[in-house]
Amino acid sequence: MTQNKMPQHVAIIMDGNGRWAQKKGKIRTFGHKAGVESVRAAVRFARQNNIKSLTLFAFSSENWKRPAEEVGVLMDLFNFVLNSEAKKLNKNDVRLKIIGDTSRFDPKLVTKIQKAEQLTENNTALILNIAANYGGRWDIVNAAKQLVKSNLQAGKTIDEIDEQDFHQFVSLADQPELDLLIRTGGEHRISNFLMWQCAYAELYFTDTLWPDFDEQAFQLAVDDFAERQRRFGLTGEQVGEQG
Ligand code: IPE
Ligand code: IPE
Ligand code: MG
């Protein structure tokens, strides 16, 4: 397998925790807790396979509409994981970044996030992006707002704005382009995840529920990716005979 067949940036919609728990006769939040081990496995896999960026969808801007008790458990879990994992990530040369609108979180949680980001900011082996209170449409609107502000300062006209100008204000712009988007849990949709960044990502859907997604399952996704021919609008002949 040639090096360029390995994705540099992988994003995962970690879906299926609730159904995993219900299948076992447990309450939904049991599945969220079990899902933490899959997060650890995914980080290990990414780290060992030289993936440069791993972006995990942990909580969407729409997930606030779930029952308050479930939202509470998810927030507690986020807190707990930040406490228990930040030092370990740092030891493993992993840089942690939170993407999303964190202004809606408890100020104590925001401080914890900032501390963990600062602690790991010089690490280079892997960037672990956690999408929390993230929405793809929020990301695009947020970029538009920043672009308008910066253009007002730079004195550019609206007609001079191009994709590159816009791109620099979207989440993850400083990282490799998204190569592979995985969704566990059997649904075939984006659910307002990385809409701008998905433009040319390869999509991989698996019925495996998130708490069952282990390193082997991640390997299957990466193997599938390696078989794809990415054409970026060109013809198969133009990009060669791969895939
Ligand atoms: C994904 O699992 C985790 C979050 C959205 C926080 P779900 O909780 O959506 O699990 P299902 O899809 O209901 O099984
Ligand atoms: C997407 O899963 C969000 C996360 C995995 C955090 P959802 O379970 O919220 O998506 P829908 O509601 O099935 O589209
Ligand atoms: Mg779901």
C-alpha cells in the first residue's frame, strides 16, 4: 500500500450508543459510557497508523434537544474524559482541539477545555479534534461572519472574495483536507457534521454501533478507503489506473 493510500485526516460520526445499550436492555446513557473505550481505541489506531488528524463528532448542536438527563450525562462524561485523558494524550504527543460553539457550555467546562488545549498545544504526532456543540451550518455562518469582519478591515470588496478566503475561517482549515468520513450506527446521513470540509471526502458507512467500533473495524474502513479512486472531478485516465 503506498503512503498516499493512507488517509491523513479521518472524521467519525460516532453513532449508535443508545441502540447498543437498548439492545442489551440497558438505558441509553450506558452506551455513551461504553463509547469512551471506542474513542480511546480510535485514537490509538490513528496514532499508530500515522493519521495526522482525527475529528470525532461527540455532540451536535441539535443534541441539546434530547432529554435533559441524557444531555446532563453527556456533559458529565465530557468533563470526566477531559480530566482523565488530557495528561495521557499529552504523554502520547497528541494535540487536543475542540471545535464547535463552546460558548453554550458551563464556564467551568470551558476553562477545562482551554487548559487541556494549552497543555497539548505543542504536540505534533496527531491532532485530535473533538466536535462539541458543533454544527456544519454553524461553522459556515461563523466563517462568513469572520470573513466579513476581516474584509471590512482589509478593504476588500465582496466580488474579490474567493473560496480560499472563506476556507481560512472554517474549522480545521489549518489541518490536512478531510480524506475519509466514517459513520457508525447504520444511518446514511451527514447530520450537520463537516459540511464544508466534506466536499471531496470519501464516505464510509458501517452498521457497527459505536461501542463495538474497535481497531479492527477502523482497519476495515481504512482498507476500504485504500481501494477508492479519488478523481476530484478529473477522469479515471487522468488520475491513473489506481482503484
Ligand atoms: C451517538 O449515539 C452519540 C451522540 C449523539 C451523543 P446516539 O446517542 O445517537 O445513539 P443512537 O443513534 O440513538 O443509537
Ligand atoms: C450525530 O448523531 C451526532 C453525533 C454522533 C454526535 P445523531 O444521532 O444526533 O444523528 P441523527 O439525529 O440520527 O441524524
Ligand atoms: Mg444517533
